[in-house]
Amino acid sequence: MTTPGWALEVARDDLTRTSLVEADVPEPGDGEAVLRVDRVGVTANNVTYAVLGDALRYWRFFPAGEGSGRVPLWGFAEVLASRADGVEPGQRVYGYLPPASHLLVRPERAGAHGFRDGSPHRAALPAVYNSYLLTSGDPAHEPEREDLQVLYRPLFFTSFLLADQLAEQDAGVVVLSSASSKTAYGTAFLLRGGGAEVVGLTSPRNVDFTASLGCYDRVLPYDDVPALAAAPTAYVDLAGSTPLRRALHDHLGADLLLDLVVGVTHQDASPAGDLPGPRPTVFFAPDRVAARTADWGREGLDRRFGEAWRRFAPAAEGWVDVTVSSGPEALRDVWLEVLAGSSDPRTGHVVQL
């Protein structure tokens, strides 16, 4: 293991400030394994992890230097070396990875389907992010659709949980901001035809693309909030825009039943002050996982998600143009592009490391 390792770090108080730092390639101790990070996706979801890194503890998964953070990514890795029972070099896993060349893990509960990382610094963090699935034991894994899985699976799992929660609301209208984002239209895909009108709000330049997906009953530009009818409404905030939130609260008033914060792609999370209607609440996917695991069992949850994924994946293939780039510098460039919100909504960024 003589090849130098590396990591991409961002300044936690200014996500546009990045640095590629050298990092030692770890040697596994007893009960540990080293993963070589292979292929990752970068989406608006990763921006959310960074913006909420302190509030929701995302920075704790992959510790960095003082004032810096390593933005969590989803993707594939290969076991480079292992001194853990049940984990062998050459195995390929899917899971939560750092923007780095390698990751040291302490596998627990290793079996045919994968393992969880039992590293002490991750013990108190949400379990859903600590699981690593072996591709050989994952019924949802399709080698020819790995890029689609990198880009969509974590987002669609959030969409699946979000749609499940929204189905419990007595709302006649569901409004999703940042409607061109993958999490938003995955949620809309699952909600469409369920009784509530599904409305997408997006920037004027993304209206045509978003409407072309066929997931929404209506797509409106952000400045057309007054076109929303007075009806019991649930608002799903994937944009994080304070002016948009205020416009919706002022327009809908008592008809707004729910203001659920899922993402912050606009990075404008400043307080909106006193608002008519409900207080904004943060949707935290691991909490919904815990609730539904209690209701259905983990196998039941996985089965329901699998059924939803098999419906969604063939449709999603026609909605994304996968762009693959290579290397640490490319990862930094893609991060800055996605952070700036300048990517075309059809573009899906995959980085081969």
C-alpha cells in the first residue's frame, strides 16, 4: 500500500473553499478492513449533507481537520485489505463513502448481504448510513445500472420514505420545491395518482424539463405561487429558500397543513421570522426508517422499497444523462458545479476514483 491516499475537504463555514489533502492509506488492525473508494455520485443531496452537517451530524461520519469537513457521498468501493471475519479482499460494496481514496471500517454483523461499520465514532450515528451492501448479495444490484444506483438509490430511498409520510397527510395538494431535483421528482413519481394534486415549483429555466418527466400534475415557476388554489396543502421544501417559504405561507395561510424541510439546495436557510401557518419541521429519513422498521420489520421495509425501485428505475433511465469524470480534481470540480446549482437537471454526475 505505497500509493499515497488523498481526501477532498471543504471549509465548513464556506463550502466553496476546497482542498485536496494527502492522507495515509490505512492498514487494517484486528477486526478492521480497508475499502478503496471506486465510483461515487454527486448530487444536490450531498449539498444538503454539507449545509446541515453540524445540525444533523453528517460531518461526524468522516472526520477531517479543524474547521474542515468531508462531504459524505454514496457509491461503490472494493475491499482492499481485511482482518475482519466474513469480509474478504476483492468484495464490492455499496454504501456511504468519504470523498477520499480509502475508508477504514470495523465490520460487524458481516454476512451474505454485507456488514455495518462499527467504528466507535459512528456508533451513535444513524444506522442507515453505517450499512454496506455486498453487490453479490444485493437483489437490487444490476451491474449495468450501477451509475443509476449511484445517482438515484439514496435519493429515491428518501423519496420513498417521504412519499410514505405524505400519504398520511389529509392534504388535497402536495407542493414540492426544487421540483427538478431527483429527490423531488422521485417523490412525485410515487405520489402521482394517489388522490392529492402534485405540484412542482422550479426555476423558469427548468419548467419544461420538469413537466416533461410526467411526474407532476402541474409545474409552476417559483414566482407563480399565487396560481396555487386555496386547498389543504402540504409543502415539501427541497430548496431552502426563505422568500419562497414566506410567499407560500402568506398565500396559503391556514390552508397550509405542513411545511416539511427536506433539502437546502438554495443554501438560504435564514429564519423567515413569524409565519402564518405551521412551523417548518425537518424531515430526517433515519427517523422514518426506524418507525417503519418497527411497523414492518427490516425485511418488510426492504421489500416495499425494492418494489418501488423496480417501478422507478426503468423510467429514470430516460430522465438522466450520466456524465462520468475521473480523479480527485474532477471530484472537486463536480462538487463546486453542483454546489453552485449550475448543472443541467438532466445531468447526473458520476466520478470514477
